[in-house]
Amino acid sequence: MHWLAWLLLVNAGVVLFVRFFGLIEYPPYVQMVSFPTWVAASLALGAVIELFRRHAELVAAHCIAIALIMFLQPNMKSDWPVTTTGTEVEVLTANIKMGAAIEDLVALIVREKPDIVFVQECTQLCADALESKPIKKLLRYQVLDPRPDSAGAAILSVFPLSTPTELFRQSAIGSGFAMPEALLEIPDLGTIAVKSAHPFPPVPQYERFWASGLAALAKFSMHYGSMPVLVAGDFNSGIEHKQFRDVMDSGRLRDAAAELGISKPTWSMDGRTYVEATLDHVLFSGAVARSYLLFGLENSDHKALLVTVRY
């Protein structure tokens, strides 16, 4: 069993290395960094093994690794200065699991009446529902890109929007996942560049598609210079991934949850709360977060995020 304790310790070291340097060549570590609790639990097992073997130095090494995995998280709270004018915008984002949760989303939109909505995994059935009279009445301006299965997406807004020439097409990214973008015109504020985030998931052997999708989001976030940027959706990544942190750094974006000191999972595997991660985010520049709410969607493995942003 001594070899197992060493293996678990080395495994944790690789997880930490991948977390901070963003390497994608070593599956399944891109996935493992999203589950620090599981890695810490494996280290606890190794510590118990060495405790019984009376190897105090290795028990200490496992405990130090647990502390690093659980508590030495990258800092997500922004210290970039921002000046606000008092204009508040409610942003809703939801992954509706291949369109299955569209009825849940429609009900949520009607109840909460957000100003901007980002939808991931929007099928043609989803698009038809979003173009229905009740939703059109609330969110008149829409960019819809419905596709089969998980690939579609949409942006809806109460504010006028225009669709620019897409800066970073999916053919260049290497996946068929839609990530539509638009320019919003908000009264008394001006133009905001917005984009729905949904890079390809980092499944083994497809990590390069995932990384290139996040790189495209990073390029988008810094393209508009001083113009406020809003990127929201299912990033298939989080604080633990350097590629996600690069998206934030590139455009000096703020994460709504981090700004408000909230750390809650937004995704679980088939409803299993012991396999969950924070994959959905609302990132923005030129503003501050005022509120952050999560809503369960009965037919989706993701929760919807409703964030109030003050510009």
C-alpha cells in the first residue's frame, strides 16, 4: 500500500502543476482540476495509509498537498478600478441540455424578466420557443443560432443589438459549438460587446478544441479595448483552469460570483451532487456585480445564473 500513497501524492502534484500552468497534454488532468475535493479525499486516503505505517514525513506531505489543493486557489477577485454611472442590467444565462429545459427557461424568463439572456445548447425547438409571442414581447431583439444536440446558442435582449462580423469563427476554433456575439446599445450607457460562451468540453483527446474555444473568448474580450464587454454562459471550465483565467485577464473581466464572494457549483453529473463543478459564469468589464442567484432547471444538468450588473 506504500506505493499507492506515493502514487496519490504524485497525482496531486500533477494536478497542481496543470492547474497553474494550464497544460492540456496530460489527460485526464484537465478534467481532474475541476474536482479539488476528490483529489483532496484521495490524499487523505494516502495520509491514513502512511499514518498506519508510521511515516510521519509522508503524512505531513499529504496534509500539505491537501492544503494546497483546497486552499491555495487562484485569486479571482478583480482589483481593476471601475467607475459606474448607476445603470443596472439583469443578465440570465442557462445551458438547457440539448433543448430539454426550454420550458423551464421560458417560465424563468417570464417570471424574472431579465434584460439580457444567453442560452447554450439551443436546438430548433428552443429557437421556436424563444421566438414565441410571450418571449418576443419581453426580449424583442434576438440572435439565434439553433443547432442539433449541444451545439446551438442564442442571445436575447430588451436592448437593440446588431451582429458584427464574427471575429473568431468556429471553423478556426475547431469545433461546431456556436458562440454568437453582438453589440448592444443601452440607453444612457452606450455600446456593449456581448458573447455567449460555450467552448467544446475538455473530453479526453479533444482538449485542444476546448483550449482553442477559450482562447477565442480571450481574444474577443480584449478586442474592443475600452468598450465594456459581457461574456456569459457555460465555459466548461472555471477558476482552476489557467485557460479560463486567461479569458479574464485578457479583457480585465470580473467574475460576478467571485466579486460577491460566492462559490457554488453550477453543474452536476446527472444530478449527482458528489460530482459537481462551477462551469457557468457571467464575466464583464466596466461594471460591478450587485446580485447573484442560481435557479435549478428540472431538465438540465446546469443551473441558470441571474446576475445584476451595475455599469
